[in-house]
Amino acid sequence: CQSSEQDRSTIGAIIKDIQEIKVIFNSIGFCHIPRTENTYAHLVATEALKKREGHYLVGAVPNIVRRAVEGERLRYQN
């Protein structure tokens, strides 16, 4: 996203959209967060891909994330 070069990966079209939109901001930064450090975002993305939904988060937190948070909460309580 930081580069202006064309990305040829499977998400290249999304990166191109980001590159085009980022010019409207006065200041913007991007950083990579490993999947292991962002498990809830990974859960949401994986579930959205399985369901082939483009607007997966509209309206509520997905049940898969609620269950993961609850499981984590129970682990810390014990």
C-alpha cells in the first residue's frame, strides 16, 4: 500500500484501490500486523471469504468473533 508500484498478488485490485484513495489524506501510514497478532481480524476475513460476503461486518460483530472472545475470556478466568 505504501508503494506506488502495481501489485500483482491476488489482492492486487484491493491494493490498487487503496493506492488511488490514499492521495486524499494529508497523512496516512500503513504497517503489517502478523496474522498471529491480529487473530480476530483473521477470523473475520476467513469467515467472510467462506461466505463470499463483501460487507460482512455491517450491523454487528460476527458470532465467530464473539465465541472466540468468550473462549479467551474463560481461559483467563481459570
